[in-house]
Amino acid sequence: MSDEALTLTIENAEALPAGLPSRFALEEGGKAVIGRSSASQWQLPDPDNHISSKHACIAWEDGRFVLTDTSTNGTYVNGSGDRLEEAHRLADGDVIEIGHYRIAVSLGGAQAIGDAAAQPCGPEIVGGRYHIERDLDEDAAFRLCHAIDVQLDRPVLIRVAKPVAGDEAKALLDAHFGYWLIFARQPIPGMPGVIAIEQAAEPPFIVSEWAEGTPVAALLAETPAEAARPLLDRLLREVLAMLASVHARGLVHGDIGMDNMIVAPDGAFWLINPAPVPSPDADAAYPAPELSPGQPPTAASDIYALGKLIEDAAGRTGATMPAVTRWMTLPKVYRPSAADLLDTLGVAMGAASVAQPAAPAWHAPAPPPPPPPEPAEKPAPKSVSWEEFQARKQAAAEGGDAGAAPAPSPRK
């Protein structure tokens, strides 16, 4: 028990999902991070990702508890419409608003709840040079963040590994790093390149190029119906070319969806955010029917997802689908590869209707023609004795038969 302690209690929720506590306490001299991430001292779940992984920090400074906002969407106090711009000294009775949570502040003697190690407040720096600007998403293995490389003053995308516990979580993390190591050695046009991989760092992280552009879904919403079909044709060609390169390296994308495609300012399509390793909370945009939950994605499931995406885009815009799209959503055994589809597009692309798609270049070859009929078998010659042969010869001579066979040479 300490002389001064801070207690935070959620007013508008009696319980949190997964048994997380709705009350948190901090003793005098303590420090804690509040956020969406499981690495926070007090985790506030938020499926809409409005709350940042590291949303706010509370620390004991100069004899008072001080609240600092470190979020993208803001921390609010006592009903103010303005987010915190500087550190706020907490008082008994204050109400903090983080996302949709209203949190009551109580000061007095209390036992601290939770024993997680404190994290530093203020800007988060990873690897000594990557300043986390905002959290974008997270899965079972990584936090996905927008960051600034302070040495080169450029934006980057950084995947910060979460703390691992147990062999299964470690194997999942190792599989992710293995994928990115292959990808780093063999860059793929149209996908952001890998800048740095630091698996031995604390925390481990992966840095990629930052791809700036317009989400494909937003572009489709602004595209008139008469211009949608050429856009879908180009989208299909460019993404198939990327997938052909990915699959040729023995890799997969794993999460083909409109959220993971953008259009760069120069009009080129970018394929971002691969998810090659299945996570327990994975939720693919267009899951292939042959994959059970938890099964790793395949090259065939990438093709299926792209086919469904084109169907979805055609439905949104009222455009006709490229003819080959029908073949991309066939059962796996009949589904063509990205390279085969690229070969086929020269014939099928531009068809006015999808009712009867052109025969693809990858269809099974025609069966060989049947072999010619065997000639009728000649009857075996009938053997005759020497005496009978002489008799026939004599009869032929008497009848003037010029076609009679000559006598065989006498036997010796």
C-alpha cells in the first residue's frame, strides 16, 4: 500500500471482452501505457481500431499523476471537445475519454492492479531511428505502423513484433520473418520493397517502403460505369503480373482484397500488406473455399481471391467482367496459374460478354487422333508335299497356265 495511488474505472462498461479488467490502479512512482495492444499495461479492446496500440501514458511526475496523449485519434478529459495537446495533471473526479470508453479517475490509497513492466511514455522509437507516428492495424504477430525514418526523413511502414509466449507463437513469428527474408532478397515490382529486417532487435521489426495512394475501393466509387471496364482490365493485368512474380519465388500474398490495393499518383496499382502466414485471428477478404480456418494460403487461393475481387468490383460499377474471371473461381483443381492467365488475357481480354469465355491457353490438349486400322491379316500359306507340288505343276503345264509357280530347288 502506498501513500498515493490512482484508480481508473470504466463507467460505461461493466466488463471487457476476454476477461480483461475494467479497472486499473497505479501506485505512486509508477508508470503505465493504456492502449489497444496486449503489450499495454491496461489493454482496452477496440475492434474498430479507433484506439491506438499505445494511446495514452500515465506517469508519476513531481508528486502528481500526469496523463499524456500519444494517440492518433486523441484523448479527451472532462467532456472537452479538444484533445489533449500537452500533459494533464490528473485530479480526483476527472473523466478521461479514450475511444468509446469513459474512464473515471479516483485518487487515494489503493493497491496497484497488474504487474506488467512499465513502458516509457512519449514518442515511441523503434530500432533507434523509426519514430512511430500512428498504428494502422495489428494481428497475432505484429503491430502495423506508419513511422518516420528520422535518419533519412522519409515515411516507412514498420511491422513491430509483439511479445511471444510459447513455442506456437515463436514458430508463427519465425515463419513471418522467413517470408520477409525471401521477399527482401527478390523484390517484386508493384509491391513495396523491404528496407530492413531486425529479428534480433528488441522488439524485432521489419521495415518496408511506404506506399502512398488511393484505395482501389475509393477509386471504383468515383469511376463512371463506361470507364470501369478498362480500369478492371488494367487492374487484372497488373495484379496478375505481380502474383506471377510472387508465386514464381515460391511465395504467396495471402490476403488479396480491396483494402490491400492502392493506386499510386502515377496511376500504377500497388499490392500491399501480404499475409502469407495464417494467424488465429486472420480474416481474409475473399477466402478460397478449399481452405479451412488456420490453413496457410496458396497460389491457387490468391487467384481465387483476385477473381472474386474483380467480380465484386464489376458488381459495384456495373461493368462487365473480363472473361477469364470465370476461370479464376473454379474449383482448385481446374484453377489456372497467374502465368497461364497472363498468357490467356491476349485472347480473352476485351470480350463484350462473360457468358461464354474464350477457351484459355491453358486448357487440356486435344486427344491424339486414333491410330490407323491394322491391315487385314493375310492367311498363312498352306504347306504341300513335294509330290502334290509336282502334280500341280504338271496340271498347269498341260493347261497352259503361265502363272504357275516355278518348282523349288531340289533338296540336297
